Amino acid sequence: MRIAVAALLLSAALGTVSSPAADDGTFVVIVAASNRASSIKRQELARFFLRKTGRWNDGQGVIPVDQSAGSPVRAAFTRTVLSVEGMGQISAVQNFWLQQVYSGRSTPPPIKATDADVLAFVAANPGAIGYVGAAPAAGGVKVLTVTE
Amino acid sequence: MIAKTWPAAVSLAVAASMASPSPASAQDASNFVLRGFVSQGYLKSSANRLLDADTDEGTFAFTEAALNFTAQPLPKVRVAAQLFARDLGTQGNNRLTLDWGVGEYRAWDQLGFRIGRVKFPVGLYNTLQDADVARPEIFQPSGLYPPERRDLTNAIDGGGIFGTLQLGGAGYLEYEGLYGTLDLDDSYLLVRATNQLSAALVAPLTALRFSNLSYVVAEREGRAKYGWGGYVEWHPPLSGLRLRGGMQGASVDFAAVTAYSAFVGTAPVSLSIRSAAHYAVPHQFVFSGEYNRGGLRLTAEHSRLKTKGSTLLSGTPFPAPPATVTIAHPMSTYGQAAYRFTDRFQASGYYSVSYADRNDKGGKNLVARGQAASGAFIKDLAFTLRVDVNAHWLVKAEVHRFDGTYSLSAVENPKGLDKDWNLFAIKTTFHF
């Protein structure tokens, strides 16, 4: 507990606690409609996409799906979410995955080229989680609220 | 060990380029990822031969090629492997090897199992020894990641556990533990150790009036009976910070038969001397910290270990000395800063200090044995510029300013070792 308090104080002193709103309007996080979750903490979301953890609360495996490196929505997602792990730039995330792959430690999430591809993938996989540029009109998926 | 030809590296590169269906790495929904790279470098030192390469004259014998795949056929199951070929001086000779290959079952977030030839997690970056594309520098800080011991520290045949533990408001922990064994018959470490053992007998044999002495190591074998290691890494709730404490150890046996040819007077004689050496690292501690913010990465690592070595000789023309155990306490520290200005340019630099024995940093014990004090330490100031020309081609240029000769081989430098020396390295890598 002392360690936790000390780390939080250090974090606050260095001004690295981010603003509470994760969803800055440039992307929304989606899961399959059958997923029981309605919200997700930003740190938990980052760990899912970096495959640090991989289980929903009900024990189901998490299947993160990324967008291509040149995508503006991926840039926004990276800047807003993955920055909690010190990776606010896509190049830093790509380097993280190079390190994981070449050391045999982990595998990056599959990449989909468009919002439509992400929507289709998430709708088809109960444990999937992705992000798209705007709230989807189609069924089969739902939007998760990202909390601090 | 699969084959032994120079074309191995070329074959890997060709196979890699043909296997890549798109400019990006191959990946489908089943999470099959195929990657590869091929590198060519050039090394030039102002003095001293590094890693048995002709760096003092300048050498292009500095190549690497790898083909890597990873797949996740089931949510909890992952398999991955890397074929690797390299050439660095007398090392590697572009022989194609299974660098590592693992099967992994992650039962829970908190506990997973890994088995196979597993990359050894010494410090933060040991697992990146063969991943030039994934690090800013050409040569990693040598105290923590000694290139002369690469064959011992790269990977181990065995298995272990790993996992992630949530700490609530205190962040989370990652951990890993490994145990295994390792065949060192084809290792540079074995060649270097047995060459040093053989060379050490030249003086006592010459003192016995053997003249025109020459030798060749006729047989050599080496094996790590066991190696173990692990770490705990804390990710506190401070974005981009991770702190790691690791511990590892190993027990290694070397054996060699050296054939000496000489004359006693005008009569030619030959001797066959067998040496058996035992080398152990009862424990090594590594403490690491890394902080990332924006394009900046700051790293500091500290290592201290204990080593025990002993050698037993037979077949000598003089009473073989009893095996005595030599104990040392090497220590190393470095600090590194790397900054990515743009997606294309990254600059980095580090200062590394290593001591052969932290109880003799100035080398007094070496001087007492008639050796240069500079063999007790090596201090390395290095700067690297990395340019990612495009998504598949990068170039690195690196300069080192060294003070000291610890970790250099006297046998590989028969003309002697210079205390103050420089190294220039340039390397280009194509990857997908």
C-alpha cells in the first residue's frame, strides 16, 4: 500500500496523470453486443491491446484488433490510450511489438484496414475488442465507455 | 544446427522476401506473423581486435539474417521460432541455427508456461540480442550484454513460467522464471576459453626448454549443465516507467585436447594435453529501470555477479597443478538515453562501466601478476544515429570511445592491447 501511495504521489508530482476523458471524440471502443462489459478503464484497455492481460471478467479471452499504422483513428487511440504505458506514438508501439516478436514473447493483435473491417471482426468474435472512428450504426457490436 | 554455408544468410533473406505477401509483415486473423531481416555491417577499431574479428584493419565480416514466425492457433496457445545466421569475425560463419523456438500455454493472465529453446531474459534487453531492428544501437552495452558470452546468454533449452499480476492502484507486476540446459559445442565462448587455456601453457612449456612451440586445439566440447534465471518487473502507475529486478545463474563445463608440437634440442616432440574447466555463475543480480515519454527512452541497469572457475590439466610434462578455484565479482553499470526525433531519425547514447572484479577496480591484482591494470575495467562511451530510410530499410552509424581492455582477449590480440581505443560501426538492415 505504501508503494502504491508513493507511486501515485510521484506520478502526480511529475504531472503524468492524464485527463480523465479517454474518448476524445476521434474514436470509440467497441465490443461484441453479447459482451457483458459496459465500460473499461483506460489502463485495462491498454493492457488488452499490448496483450499484458487477456481475460474479460467472465473469463473469456480478449481478442484485440488494431487498425493499420497509417490510420488516423489508430493514432488517436494510441495517443489517448496506449500513452498510459508510455507509448503515445505509433512508432513506439511498433517498436514494442518488434521487441515482443523477435524475443518470442508475444504476438501483436491482428490488423484491419478499415472501420468496417473492425466492425465485422468484432461482431463475429465474442471476445473481440476494437476501435473505430465513429459510433457504429450497425448491430452486432456496442460501444464501451472508457473511464480513468 | 541445421546447415553450414554462407548462402544460409542469403537464403534466409531470399526466403524472407518471397514469403512476404505485402510490404508489411504477414499477419492474418489467426495471428500468424512472419518477419525477417538481413543486415550487413562494417567495423573499424583504432586498435585491438574485437571478438576475434579484424576490426583493427576494418572488416565487413559482420552480417546477420533471421526469419521469424509467431502464431496463436488457440486463444491460450502460442508457438514461435526464429532461424538465425550470422557472421562476426570467426563467430557464426553464417551457419543457420535455430536461434530460439517456443511453445506457450497461458492458462491464466497470472500464470503461463513456456517450453522449448527460450530467449534468456537477462536485464531488459538481452532478448533483443538478435533483433537489431528492435533496438536503437548496434552494440548493446557490453557489461550487461557481453557479446563474447552471447552463446551462453542468448537462449536456453528448457522451460519456465510467466505471468502478470494486478496490483490495483499500484500498477501491475510481470514475472518470468526459466530453467534449462545448453549445448555449447559450437560456441565462440568455448573456442575462446579453450584457446586461452592452451595459450596459458606456452610459458611453462617454454620454461621446460621446449622450443619452436606451436599448438592446435584438437578437440573441444562444452555444455551448460544448467542455467536458471528470472525477473520481477513492476509497472507502477506512472506512465512509461518500469522497474525490474532479475537474478540468474549457470554452471558450465569445458573440455579440450590441445596438441603441442615443439623441439627439445633438435628432436621434434609432440604433446597432447587435456584440460577440463568448470565455470559457474552462482548468482547474478540485475537491477533495471526504463522510462518512456514521447520519443524519449531513458534506461539504467546495474549488474553484479559472482563467478567461480577452475581448471584441471592432464598429460603435462610437469606435475599437473592441482585445480584451484578462482573467484571473481564482476560488476557493470550503464545509463542510456535514446530519442526519436521523427519516425525516421533516432539518436541514442550510453555510458557503460564494467569491472572484472568489483573488489579490484583499479587492477592492482593484475599488476601483481605482471599484467596491465587496464585489463581490470572497460569504460565505453557510445553514440548511435539510426535512420529508418523507409518502413523496411534502416541504417545505423555508431562510435565508441573505450578506456580499458576488460573483456578483450589477449590471445586474439598477440601484439598487445591498447588501453585507449575507438570503434566505428555502421550497419544497414532490410526487414519486413
